[in-house]
Amino acid sequence: MPDSNPLKTTNEKSSKSTKGREQDDMWQINFMLKQFDNESDRAAVILIASILEENLGTLLKSYLVPIPTSEDSLFDHATSPLSTFSSRIDMCHRVGLISSKFARDLHIIRRIRNSFAHDIYGCNFENGSIKARIKELENSVTYSKGIDTIERNDDLLKGTRGMFFFISSALIWQISCLTKESEKCKESELEWFYNIDSIDIT
């Protein structure tokens, strides 16, 4: 992970001038900071999971051979093979873009998202199973031990909810960095049997 800490900017708005979101490393973190503090536990979890899912799709598209059309059959339909959070996690891992440990932790967040989405009445950050999964993340992500070094004048990073946001922000930041560093695959050259000049037909 980069030396720059995505949450060390406190509550102040970034003074960095940008021409667009894609030019600003911090825009998603700043968006999350604004939204997360005002949302219910359920909405906050679904928001973060949605950002992670979208960013994994962007990472994969930055790596895979490009296509000439704006619509991508791998991603853009409900039945597309890479249309889900789970499939994007697994594909990023299988093509070597993320480690097995990173994939495991993303799946934990996916399961937390699913719990909040399907348990209509009893799901919050004080729920036993949710706290256990976030503790799994805390034990897995060494960076989480630095949460006490972040100086903020609000309660954003307090408790289980704060730990979830802290770790999720690190994962989102890393995927953004991987996307910028990704080298796109090149389409293979035509195979020999498509080149008539290479075939001796005499």
C-alpha cells in the first residue's frame, strides 16, 4: 500500500484541484467519508461493497484485452460471467492481480454485505456474526493496527463500524492504485493457419 494514508486528511476538504474524478486519487475516499458518516449501518455497508465491486470491474477492464464496442458482454448484463462481486474477486485473484489473502478479505466483506442485504430487521455492527467477521478482517489486515494513529475530530473510526470503514478504505485505495499500475494485456497475433503466405500448398 502507498505511504500516503487515505484517511489522514481529517475532516477538511482536499484543496487539490482536479479536472475529473479519475485524476483524483482521493475522490472515492472523500465521497465515502461524506456518505458513511450520515448513513445507517445497512446503507454504509452496501455503499462500500458497491464501490469495491465497481472498482474490481474497473481493474479487470484495465487489464484485459480491450474490445472495440462500449458494451462488454463479460460485465454489462445481469447474466454476464463477471457481473457479480464474487466473480470479480475470483477473477482478479486467478489472473494474478490480487493475492489470495486480499481475495479472502474481499469475500468476507461480500458476506457482510449479504448479511445486511438479507437480514431485514436484526443486522447492525453490534450483531455477533458481523462483529466476528470484522474481527477476522482486523486480524488479517496488519494495517488495521494503525487505526489509533489517525487523528480525527469525529467518531468516524470508533468501534466496529469504524474498523470496517478503516479497513475497507485501505482495500479501495489499493485497488485504485493497482488499476493505475496495471499493464493491459495485448491481443494475440493471428495464428499461423490464418496466414496463407505461411502455408506451402505446392
